[in-house]
Amino acid sequence: MTETSARTPGVYVGLDDLIALEFRDRRVSFLPRQPVHSLLSGRFASRMRGRGLNFEEIRDYRPGDDVREIDWKVTARLQKPHVRVFNEERDRQALLVVDQRLSMFFGSRRAMKSVTAAETAAIGAWRVLGVGDRIGAIVFNDSDVVELAARRSRATVLQILSTIVAQNQALGVGRGIVPASGMLNRALEHAERRTMHDATVILISDFDGADSATRRMIGAIARHNNVVAVLVHDPLQSDLPASSRMTVTDGELQIQLEVGRESVRKSIAQASQERLRGVFAWTRELGIPVLPLSTAEETAPQIRRLLGGLPARHGRGGGHARAEAALG
């Protein structure tokens, strides 16, 4: 990759770009303490659970729980270990799962999906650190999955951002990258092992390759953790132009594609829309909020608008209805 292509705005992202997001709109937060009318209200409106002063509930014992919190009376009565849970979390953890596969190397306006995902991850990492919580990450492409342990330090955030930048700048056409849709599930396997309970998991991807195994693993993670799915999309993938030819570039090379035939445009749009509908179907079923982020707009204002700027509807599907409407 040439130095010029690495600096092409919107095509690749640099470490300085992601560091600069530390001070961009500090009102943005993925943490489960959203305004009443937030897209994440309901399931995510309550406090994170952990050890504190105010008793919240008694639940079954899970691997990783502090044995000091076992309620022995309830355990004896039900013949199964149970623990006392308190609100006012003292040691929260957030995990970013960031997609940098070749399927993310697409964008028609402001930026590539891979760049939007990198910016989203940076905003999330800085905000988590800003409130004093631990932040970790799983960054993956078509061949590698990199795990970064959760810590409460600026050095950890910089390590996460550097890993994202390295994978981001390795993307490109003609570089021998073999698309691997199965890497999404491989990354989720790592996430499932990393998150025991009471963590916030932010999955940032275009969900290319999502299948029944994806649903199963995300469902397993969501049973004991708070999960947010950030669906990165590009308007052109669902609405190809009627012109007979379009030019595509990766910042170094460019080619022309023939998309003038209506049947071709409809086929591409239908495949994209079916994939998105599938993602919305099982996330709605699991009660997981979806944030659709467009590559055509700046990232931070979109996140702020989606998290706190929309009126709530009643029921678990309200947020999904708004999210699907945002995708047209």
C-alpha cells in the first residue's frame, strides 16, 4: 500500500484520526444508562449489575461469580447455588467486536464501511474509558482474530486502535485477500469465551455471513450480558444507480462495473436487503437493540441521534422498527 492510498480520506483510517475522536461529542455513550426515550430504553435503561450497596435480586450462580455473594439459605432451599446481586457496578467491562473483513471495504459516499466501523469502535473505547470502566476488544478480518484483554488504561485503548488501524490499512483489492464470511462466527466464539456475565458487548459489523450459528452465539452472550449490534451499511448496496456504468476504486486502482441492467441491480439490492432483514429478525427475537450506521454520514452524530434522540415506542420491537426505517 502506498503512503498516498493510506491517507485517502474515507478509504483508510489513521491512528491520529481515531485518537482525535476522544474529544468528539462526549455525550455519546454505549453504556446501559440511556435517556428514557433512547433507542436502548427498556432492556438497557436499568443500571449495570454488580457488587454494591443496594440489593437487586437473587439469581442462579454462574461461573465467575464471587463465592462470597452466595446466598446459602436460598441455595439450601432450592438445592442449587444462588447469589445475591447488587446494583451500583464497581468494576464494569465493555468488549468491542470489530469487523475489518474485505466485505467491509465498500463505501459510496463519505467512507468505507471499514472506516465507519473503526470510528465507531474508537468512540466507544474512549467513552468507556472516560467513565472509568475496563475496555477490551476482539478485532478480526478474513484471516485473523486479535484479542485484547480488558483494562482500564489509555494504553489499552491505543493498543485497540492500533490493531484496528493495522487491519484497516491491510484491506484492498488485488492484495490476495480471500473473503471469509465464517470469520464473523469465529470472532463470536472468542467473544463468548471472553464474556462471563454483566459486560457490555458492542458488535460492529455488516453481518456478512450471519447464520443460525451467529444467532445462537449472540443469544448465549446476551443471556448474561448487555449486547448492542451496530449494523454498518452503505446506501448504494440497497439502491444501485440506474446508470449503465459505475467506477469503483480502492484508493490505488479503479475498475468499471456494468450495472445498467435492471435485473442485475435488482438482484444485488435483493441480496443485500434479505441479509439485513435476516439480521433484524433474530435480533428482534433476542431483544437486542440494533444501531444502523450509514457510511454516508459522519459517525458520531449518527450514534448520538440513535442512542438518545428518537422517541420510544412500546414493546420490544420499537427500536427495530426505527432501525429498519433508517435503512429505507
